[in-house]
Amino acid sequence: MSNKTSMPRLGLGLAAATALALSATPASAEKVRWQVPLAFPSHLVGLTTPVKHLSENLKAISGGDIQFRYYEPGELVPPFEIMDAVSEGKYPAGYTWVGYDQGTIPALPLYSGAPFNMEPPAYLAWYYEGEGRELLEEIYAERNIHPMLCSIIGPEGAGWFAESIDSLEDFDGLRIRFAGIGGKVLEELGASVTMIPGGEIYQALERQTIDATEFSQPAIDKMLGLDQIIKNYIMPGWHQTLTTSHLLVNKDVWDGLEPQTRALVEMGCQAATLKGFAESEYAQPTALREYQDEGVTAQTLPEPVLRELQKVTNKVLDDIAAEDEMFNRVLTSQREFMEHHSIWHSKGYLPRDFYQYD
């Protein structure tokens, strides 16, 4: 048989086998109908849009047996109460930024986005192939929750400030909305830090109850209209080198699912994470160029300021680690992996200035 005849026949054979395998794949044998409260509005690109992909894909692949109905922030429970609502079984699952619960579980901001931490590729390696997922499941087991990474996006902006930031002294006295461990760093520098949900930031700036704020990436901040109030945007996001969202599932509910249903949900979250990351990376340059056209100044923090922020950050991290065993375990695992990964990160990738085309 010649190659000219064998290759088309091989292709037809593979197509037929694939079709047969797909048709033989059983849909979920159980009906799953979950109400899922969200911590953020569902349209925020890369941050919450993955939950839409998750729900649509699970419904399609299960033949309608698995259906998630998600609810906007506050429709079922306030964003800051999602973990407790899932833990107590009020709702089977919730989709949230786990850093909101740092007051209860200090280690969680290390998972949701920490200062001077890993970039998304390294984080995914640590989470899936290293100790990350195992440690997070251990953390949440005490809360009767099964956690799943279900979104990852790149670095945030460092925030919206009325004036430029040229030294650490410029943070002193600011009333600022800031999340996670980065907020503790700014408190060390004399800022008055508050935490409010994303949907309330615009009003807080408008009423001048805060002087400055950070929330997320350029495209998401634009959706919230933060550029309409303040025209000075600070970058890079030293305080969150990435941002994640997680699907938290009540562990009794999770353990009661059939294995194939659990596998579908796990794979659904992995697929949603990839889709959301692609959406996010696609959206950010467009938003930044729109900012330029609209007169928003995007300031890059001077390297000496970043180096000083890193020193303060390491002190804050070490202080928390000294007080909380699990925080110390997660931080140690991350630092060891970053050190291990650094040889690849520094030698395997082109320096960033190779990508400057302007």
C-alpha cells in the first residue's frame, strides 16, 4: 500500500475511532444541580468569566446532568461569607478569591496572590506538580471544604493613586483599599488600609472615603470605572504577581459524588483556568492602550522603590510565618520551589526587553 492511499485511510480510521469513543463516553449517571454564589461580578474577564465556561462545559459534556447556576455577589450571600456558607452546607459550592478569608486562615493569601511571588507558569507547576494542591486541600479539610483552582490571571496593577509614588514615604498616611499581604506591607509603611468588595470601590473613591485603591488588572479595573475618578495608574503589581479564584465545594457534598462526576468537575476547572488566562492576557494590552488614549498616566514604579518594598514584604512574610505554622509550611514550600525554578526562569526565557516593539 502506498503512502498516498494509507494516510487518508489512517485519517478516516482515527476519526471513526474518535467518534466511537466519544459516543461511548457515558454522561454523568447522577443529577447535579448546584447554586454557586460568586465573590465578583460574573463579567470580569479572566477573574470570574471562567465560572461561565465551567458551567457551560459541564452541562454540555454531561448531557445536562451537571448544572451549576451561579449568582452575582450578594444575591445569595455577601462575598466575604462564601467560605462559611459552603463550610456549613448552606450552599454546595462557591466561587471566590480565597484571600478574603485571610483573617481566619492566614495562609490563604499565599494561594490567591502574594507580593513578589511566582508568575502564573511557575505557580501552576508548584500547584499541580509540587506541594501546592496537597497543602491547600489540607488547609480546607478542617473547614469541611474541597478546594479547586478554577482561575488564574497575571499580575495586577499596583493601584490608582492621586499622586505618583516615588518613595516609600509616599504611602505614609494614605487611606487605601488594598488586599492580601500587600495590605499588611502598606500598613508597615504607615498607610491606613481597608478591605472592601470590588463592587463598592467606585463609590468609596467617589465619596473620598479612600484616597487610593488597587483591585485587579487593567481591563478589570476599567470595567469598574476606576479610571473615571483617578488618572494616575501605578504598575507593576508587586503585591500580587498573579491572582487566582477557586471553586470551593462542601466536602460532604464532594465526597458524595460519583468518581466520574468529580473527575468532570476537576477537569472542568482546569479547562476554565486555561480559558480564563487566555482571555485575560488578550484583554490587558487593549485596556492599557485605551488608557493611554484617554489620558491615564501609567507609572512604572522605580526599581529602588520595588527593592525596598521587597525588603518590607520579606519582613512581613517572616513575621506571619513565625506566628502561623501552616503559613510557614506554604511559604517555605513556595520559596523552595521558586529557588529551584529560578535556574529555568532566568536562563530559559528571553529577557523582557526583547519583547519591546514600540
